[in-house]
Amino acid sequence: MLFLLLVSAGGTCVAQSSPEEKLSMTLYAIRHIYVDSVDLSPVVEQQIKDLVERLDPHSEYLQPDVAKANEQLLMGATSPSGDSLAIQGGEAPSGIVAAYMVEKGIGCITINMFTETTTTVFREKLQSLQKKGLKHLVLNFQKNGGGFYETALELADEFLHKGQDIVRTEGAHVPSQVVKGQKEGAFEKGRLAILVSEQTMSAAEIFTGAIQDWDRGVLVGRRTFGKGLIQETLPFSDGSALRLTVARYYTPCGRSIQKTYRGKSREEYADELASRSQEENHAIGKDRVYTSLRTGRTLYGGGGISPDVVVPVDSVPFTDWYALLTYAGVQKQTAREYVSSHKALLSKTYPDIKKFRKLFCGENLLPAVCEMAEERAGIPFEQNEFERSKEFVALQMKALVARELFGKDEYYYEIMDEGNEALQQAVALLKDSIRYRKILNDRCSR
């Protein structure tokens, strides 16, 4: 009877209370009538953590130290959507790691993250390539983890017409919003291919979804990750905070970018695209049919953005032996020591990147890689795995040596692209106007 008198509210019986009221009454009772004094802080914080983590994979409870670090990132170089941005020299990089002509008329720009300066640098790189004869463009988003939401919208506006929808956001407790193109873009004409993979996430998926919905370009590669939830951070007075999902992103034709997460652990959610076969990934969403907005072709939902041309990942080179090399930094250290020891000869033999790409053979460094792996990193030599990985490691060594010798990161990406099957298929597609238009169901020449 004493319990009911103390914890009932407004004469309402405990048995008739809502779950929220029950929780509040229980905490009140433990604090005020339990036989011992109890510090409920650890229990309550764990319950909050468990509750929030049950909602979705991106909502979370942040302890004070984590919340403070998160706030500092938001003030510095983290996007409003919560995607971390690397800092170098105190300034956020542009996210554009390479921009070069693949062959006559076709250029490639690789963007790994959207930062505050990405759009400005993109225009500069595009103009530079156009002076070299660029007519058609490959955008490489294969490892684009997202970044600044506003920047992704700005960049999409460079490819879409004024007034075209770019993205829509919806949530049960926030106003819906539609973002449209605002101006004439820098590349509204010319064929466009975008390379995507399971590492293409968040803001990059907003961009690619808009391009695909408006039939502006062809997506080549593998289904994107499927991160289409928007978070807001709600601080508490003790310094902790809730990072809570408040809305979802939708493409212009109505597809939800967010993939399914119900009934999955966070680990399963993060790894599922990599663990599925390519056929399974491509089949996702076949029962959720949408229509593109310009040519009326069929598109599919199901979370993430499914490519128009599927290029399965080549898993052959990625052996356990290769993984150990990479984890130990063997390739980078071998390249660094090789260039340091032979700098004068290398500079004389390869005075420019053009000659280097034509003549340098990365296979010549494979014995040094194996020696460093065994003697310094304690990685035993595995003949079978070496045979599977050697071609890729040789290309990687060539790329790393180029970066060390010439001091330009973009040379690394250019050389590694020589083994990028998705890029090769994209270039072939851009050269074939008939096939390109057929994929887009486009009867009009571009």
C-alpha cells in the first residue's frame, strides 16, 4: 500500500500505467523507498545505451568524453551528417585525390570524401581536364565514405539542371524537405559514369541516387552501402549526449537509401554487403520497382544504390598473406627504403611520371617485399598465396614508388587505376555511345 501511495501519479494505478510511466515510477521507488541507498547512474546509463542501440545502427548514447570529442569534430572537420573527415596540416583536405586524363577525351576524378572545399577544387580540376580535351567523365566514388551533406548537394548541382530534385528527407517528427538544383552546372552535358562499391556511403549515395534517378549518368561497380539516416546530437548537462536518428534520405524518385537493419547486429549490418555474393547484392530490391524521371527506365529500391553495370570484386589477390603485409606496412616501408637508397638513379632514369609509368616494373621489388615481410615483420612466405597476390602487389609497389619518387599522391591513384576493372569498363562504356544510351533508355544523343 505504501508503494502505491508513493509511486502512483494522479491516482492512476501502477498496473494501468504506460511503459514510460512504469519506468519513471520504478526509478522513483528505488530512490525513495528502497531499503538501501542506490547509485542508479551506471544502471540508467546502461539502459539508455541499450535502448538507443536497439533503434538503429547509427543512433547511440555518447559518454561525456566521447561526446566532447564528437563536438570538437563537428566544430572542425566532421560533416553535419556525422561522417569523419581526416585533418592534414590543420586544414580539411578537398577529398579529391586524383584528377587525370585516362585517354583521349575521357577524364577521371577520384573523390574519397566530401569536404567544405570539394566543389571548388572539383571545378578547378574539371576545367584543367577540359583544357586537355575532356568530353566525358568518370567519377570514382568507390571508397567515398560520405562527408558534408551540403557539399554533396552542391556537387550534384554541377551535373543536374536547375529545378531538378536532388534529395528528399522525411521523419515522423521533423518537417519534410526537398532540395533542388539551384543553378547551371559545370558538367550538365557529356557522358558520365560513376564508379561505386559497398564502400560508397551516405552523402555519396545521395549524389549517385540523384544522378541515376535523372538518367544523367551510368553507375558502374557494386551496390552501395545503404546509409540513409540523418542524426542529430542532443547534449545533456553532464556532458553526455544522444546521437539520435531523426529522418531518412530518399532519392528524387522516392527510393529510400537506407538498407534494412531490423533483426541484425551492428556487426552484421556493417559487413553484410561484403559477405553476400554479388548476385545476392544485385537482387536486393527487385520487388521494389521505381521509374527513372527522364527516360522512364526501371530502377530498384531495397537500400543502397544498385549499379547499372555490375562489376564483381576480384577477391583473388586479397589473401591472408597480403592482408598481413598491408597490416604491417611492408609495402610502404619497402617502397620508402628503395626510393631513399636509389633516389639519384631513379630520378635520372625516370625524369617524369610518363616515362616512369611506361618503363618501371614493380615486379622487380617483389623479392624485397618478401624479404622484409619475413625478416622484419615475421610474416612467413606462402607460395600459393604469393602467386595469387603477386600481380596486385607488383602494381601497388609501382604506385607507392611513384608517390615516393615524385612526391604526388595522385600518381599513386593513377597507377593503381591500371588494375581497376570497374574503371576500364566505365571507359569502354563512355566510348560506346550506343550502349551508353541503351542503358539509360535514351533515344536522344548526348
